[in-house]
Amino acid sequence: MTCRRCNGLMVQERYDDLGLGSAGYETSGWRCLNCGAIVDASIATHHHSTHKTEPNQLLKQRLKKLVKIP
């Protein structure tokens, strides 16, 4: 797997779920060896839900509303 930020190598790691206290639960995720970016299931879901349109398309939509281009 490659990093979306820097195209570096991602490795799978296990992280303690601190939200559950000392119950000993772990969650798995991916960490980039180059830039240190971490991606787990909740981060990937949030990223997918907030980036549905490309930035250029979003900018064009906003400009059309402001300038009213036909």
C-alpha cells in the first residue's frame, strides 16, 4: 500500500484504543514510513465522506453561484 500524501510505503500496525480505557482493545491501521501519516478505518471513512468531489469541481460550482456563469 502506498501513502496518499507522499506515495511512501505504508506498513500495517496495531494501536491501543484509548477510548475504551484499559480494556486492552486494539485497532489496526496503516502508517507511512516516509511522512508518518496514519490511516485507520475511521480516518478512511471520514476522508471518503468529506472528499466526494474534486477540489476543482467544487471551486467551479462556487464560482458559478457567485458569478452566475451560464
